[in-house]
Amino acid sequence: MAGIDRYTFQPINNLRSTLQSVEVILSTDLVSRVMRRHFGGGVLELLGRMLRPVLFAAMRQLIGTAIDIWEPRLKVRRVFFTGDVDAIRAGTATTVIEADYRPLGHLNDFTVERNLSFSVSFAGGAASASVL
């Protein structure tokens, strides 16, 4: 057992705990935590702005950097968006993240177990992650 699900309070495995951590990181606004002001992804602050290539580049960089800083069990390789133009305009574009999964990274053992692809969707100020 690696942790407890934050919604059901049931035991979850290490991979699900890692994805849950990514959800928390990316759905937390910067400077919103009192004791750890620099925690968060900084992505939610960009939602709702005019869509331009610069915005997508900034979001990709923020997502990759936030995960690399705050989740030692993942080493991000690539971040990209999926969906057509209409999906992006509707706000339903999905972020796909490719990363090296290091299940003992939080214990300073950075041995890669496998390459992992997972998607992150943003809705209503929250992020949800699922393995592809």
C-alpha cells in the first residue's frame, strides 16, 4: 500500500498515489498554500486566456517543471496537448504527459521501472489524471 485515495479513503497503490499527487500539484494555485507559498503548478492561472501558441508553450513548460519539482517519482520526458481546434475552444483539450516512472524516487532511488504515459484533464479548477 502506498497511500490513501483522497476521495474514497481506500488504500491505493504507488502508481495511483503518484497520479493523485500530480492532480494535487496541477490543481493548486501558486501562493495559495500558507506554509508553502511556492507549491503548485501555476497552470490554472493561465486557463481562460486567449489561445495562442505562446500560451500552449507556457502551459507545457509549467506542467513539466511543476511535476519535476514536486513529484520525485516522475521524470517528465514530454508534455503535449491532444484534441482538435473545437475541443480546445470548448476547453476540453487533454494534456498527455510522458514520463519515467521511478516508484522509489521519494526515497532517492531513481531507478526507472517503466515509461509511463498519462493524461491530465482540467475541469472546474481541478485536475484529473489517468494512465493511457
